[in-house]
Amino acid sequence: MDHLSLLPVAREAVAIGRRIVTSRAPRSVTAKSERDLVTDIDLAVEEAVREFLARETPDIGLVGEEHGGERGALWWVLDPVDGTANFARGIPLTGISLALVSGERSVVAAIDLPFLDTVYTAVEHYGAFAGDTRIAVSGASELADAMVSLGDFAVGADAGPKNRLRLALLEQLGARAERVRMIGTAAADLAWVAHGRLDATIILSNLPWDTMAGVLLVREAGGLVLDADGSDHTVSSASTIALAPGLRDVVLELLRAC
């Protein structure tokens, strides 16, 4: 299949999400699990995008954050509102994230940051773009010159041990990096690494709806995306470490130290 031909489908799918997200504030906010929220807008976006993709690409499966689904040799993966906690509080750092996954890697990506009026897209081997402008990762090679973002803290029954690692990492980064940020949306974290606005992001989890679109953006922008052990990131990885190539060794060393 020509993956490039599916880029317009991905762009329209996230545009559908944008129109819903920007049409009104959420009317209901409920807990899915401990400190994990869903709004009526999340559900409305996923339902609308599901309907559109089922019509446009009936032979391709879909896994969504809210309603699940079946993986296949080729499958879409959707986060209808990435950064729901931000969105529920009116913080404009949120995105609609869609990737097409082939095997273990994403091959088409679209991330719409609706309140920042920016759409990021990528197709494997064709580069990464913000709107119509080709983007590239930064040339950072020193942690002291790097702005690094961290993924959210873990929640749930086993959050304690996981967050001790995050706190140790935060302490090390706070002492060595130029700046540390916690943005609250993996879609923006990864898109901004691809765009050179961040030099690295360290997300100690890998939910495919959160990460797979951004992973392709970073790779097509010339960056690296790794698991915490330094192996290439796949849909099965435990963590998502995206960075400018010049930061690879120092970030992996820091992770080992923590």
C-alpha cells in the first residue's frame, strides 16, 4: 500500500477532531481510573473519527484510547484528546493524535494542536512538517544547553516505585539541563522535539495512542526515538525517549544512573 496516499485521510481525521474540540467546552468530566479523566469531548471525537476512518479505510483497523479495538498488520491508533487533564481545565496544551502503524512502527502521522493552530504530519521516508513547512530536530549536543520535557507522573496502585524513578530523573535533569518542562501531552512533547522547540523528551511509558504519531514525526525530522535501554523504539517498547542525536549518550547515561 502507498502510505503517502493515506496522509490526506489522516489530516482530515484530525481536522474532524479539531472542529469538535474547538466547538465548545466539555460538559462532563469523569474518572476512568485513579486520576485519569475522560470528557464527553474525548468520546465525541473518537466516535466521529472512527466513523470517518471506517468509511474511508474500511480494511484498516483502529485502536482508540477510549473504545479500544483490534490491531492488524496495518492499523490506525488514535488519541482523541491527548492532554485531557489540561483540556478539562481550559489549558490550551492538548492535541488530537493519529498514527498508522505497520508491524511495530508507525508509517503515517498527524497531530493537530487545535488551540495553537498547528498541524504536524509525517509519512515514513517523506519528512516531517508543521503545516507546509519541513521541520528538523535541534542540533543540541550538551545537556546544559538542552530544554528537556518529562512525561506525566504515574498514577494507580503501583505508582510509587515508578515515580521514585521519575523524581530521581527530575533531580538529575534539574541539576544539569538548561530547563525542564512537564507539558502534559505526549503529542506536543514529541511534536516539539521534531520541531526543534524541545531538545529531548523522556516519557517513561508507551501507550501507542499517546506516542506513535509523535515517534514518526521525530524520526522523520532527523531525531532518535529509543526505549530506555537504548534500543530502537517500537510499539512494544516500555518507554519513549525522543531526542536530538547529539544528546543520545548523555541522556541514556543519565537514565542508567537513575
